[in-house]
Amino acid sequence: MHIGIVSATTKEIEPTLHYLMDQWNSISLMNFQKGDKLVFPLVTGIGSTAMAFALARFQSMQKLDFMIHLGIAGSYQSHYEIGELREVISERWGDLGAEEADGSFLDSFELNLIQPDRFPFQESVIRNEQSVFASNLPVSSGLTVNAASGWNHSIELRKNKYNADLESMEGVGLFYACRMLDLPFLSIRAISNLVEPRNKNNWNTDLAIRNLNNYAIEFLKKWA
């Protein structure tokens, strides 16, 4: 079986890359093998456009049986703990549309620019319905934005309008590409911060990345 590991940044999967370089056989610059198992890491760059484009143009994409996505995220849920791992099972746009003069927001579906049930969307949401492996993690819904929320107005607007659990900048791009290419996948996010008025002193990206990669490495050990 061939598995892809995808992330927006190298930092988010750096410990996993070190594990692969140390414990697996390197058969090319970014391909690793153990027995009949092959792993193909891919760093796409930030944002849903970069994610979707990189996956669509990834030369090894046609060889893959499965994709695991690793990333950090902000949480709209105050009871989620920093560093906690969640499997994201749905994604939707949070800022693709038009602002109204009164400060409200109409998304692209409400503007009739995209049909809410046009594949791969279902009621304006893309759901992961093709997973091969069980994550054994609690599940969450994702909201994808181009600018991370850091102002009370935008935070409350998105929370009230979409009732999502997690916020990221790549989720829809990943879900869109994998569903369009009919590739089974898992999306695993570690909570680095609460979605609140921007205050990086409350963030813990190191803990989130550590927990995320510990999970990925154990996943690879069990699989191989």
C-alpha cells in the first residue's frame, strides 16, 4: 500500500519526516519504503488554493491508496484542550462570499454562485465519506478561512453562522481535492489555540505539533 502524508508546512510534520529518514529506507528525496509499504510526504504551502493545487499536481498522486493530512488548528470550542487531537470529518468555506453593508455575510452558496449540492458538496459542506483507516479520535467539523479570525465581530459571526468546531486555512482544499480525485483520506488536526481575539501568548504550537507527530509516527509504526 502507498500512503501520502500531506501538510501545509514543513514545521507541522518535521518530527514525522525525521522518523521516516531515520527508520525507513529512503528511495528518493521524499519517498520512503519499508517492506511493501511506501510513504510519500508532501508539503503544499498555506491556504486552500495551494493545498488543492499541490495535491492535484502531485506526481505520486495516482500511486496513492490513502492520504493522511496533518495540521494544527484553532478551536471555536472553549472546552477543547490545547494540544488535543481531533479528526476533521467535514469542511466548509467560512469567508468565500460577500459582506453586506450592515456587517453581515452572505456566502457563495447563499449568493447562488455555487450550488449547495454540487459534488463534492452536500448542503454546502464537504464530508469525508471514504476513510480506510479508523483514527480512533474524537471528531470535529472544520471551517476554512483565508484570514484567521482575530476580531470579536468576525469570530462571533462565523461561530453563529456555521457552528463549526475548528478553524484552518487549508481544510476545504484538502477535502475538495481528495473527494474529486476519489482518494480515501484522514484529516487530523491538533489544537494550537482557541479562536479568540488574537493573542499569541495563549498559543502552544509546539505542544500541538508534538502531539500531532506522535500520533502520526504511531500510526506509521502500526501500519508498517
